[in-house]
Amino acid sequence: MAEHPQDLQLARRLVAGDEREFTRFFDEYYPRVFRFALARLRRDTDAADEMAQRTLCRAARKLHLYRGEASLFTWLCQICRHEIHDHAESLAREAARFVSVDEDPTIRAALESLPADAHSDPVGVANRADVLRLVQVVLDYLPAGYGNALEWKYVEGLEVTEIAARLQVTPLAAESTLARARRAFREGWLSVTGECLPDALAGESGS
């Protein structure tokens, strides 16, 4: 049974070609997806507008695959992440173009593992950009709920109660999701880089 039946019903109406519902869908979700993209594109409004429109267009083509297991907005955010990632890759942008995510202790530990002169030495700067790019890759490929939870907590600075409200779960369940998300990030980092994060990380990011 779908966890978000109302969103699933909306998706089915859209798939059926209900133009009125599509207008309502665009009017409701475009501003939210735009703000989501804007926070990840260094306040570049033109790029955020493009990503929001591309996200909704891509979503419209994929709505028949939506099963209501996550909220429709969470599903759109996952699509938007991939659009932002693909956009940046196609333009060969520096990884710093993405939102700064090194406030997460897991990510910060990875960054702090770089040489002490990483900010002054050209090679060190390149290494830091590579780390940030890999961080974004890992976040992009986490399950939608995990990637969102980490960004809401460490990028947007939301309290656990606010995250719980967005996930439509209890605060205790949200804490559990964050713990699993941090664990998934560590495992994803290992898969992508072939290296474990520093031992000190275990004490900061939880089990």
C-alpha cells in the first residue's frame, strides 16, 4: 500500500492527461523545486529556474513509475539532484559549484583528511575539489529519503522535529533515518573511493 496515497492519486490523474491537474501540479511544485535548486546552485536564479523546469519535465515523463513510496516532493527532489549533477558535469564546473556540504561531520572529516596546505597548494586545491565532487556523487545516489535528510539537517540546518514533519514520521523515526543516512553515506563513500573515512568519524556521525 502506498505511503502517500494522495500524491499517488495526483500522479495518476496527471498520467491520464488531466490538464487542470497539471497546471495545479506545476503551480504548486515549481516554486518548491526552484527553491530546492537555488540553495544548491549558489543562488544562481537562472540555473535554478532551468533545473526546476527540467525536473518537472523529466518528472512528467516518469510519473507512471511513481508508486507513492515517498512523497511526491521528495521524489522530485531526487530528480532535481540528478539534474543539477548532470548540468554541472556537462559544463565541467568545479565541484564547489554545488552547495557546500562540508558542515556534515562525516563530510568534514573527509575534507580534513586532506593535506594541511590543501588551500594554498594548487594540487591540494584540486584534491579538495575532487573530494567535494565525490561527496556530491555519494549524496546524489543515496536513497531519496537519506539524501534529503542529510541535506535538511546539515545544509538547511533544520531541527529533527522539522525533518520529522517533512518525512511525515515521528522525531524518533527521523533520528533513526538520520543515523541510517549517515551510515549509508559512509558505506557509499567506501564504495565510490575504495577508502574508509577517518576513525574519528565514528564518534561524530553515529552508528
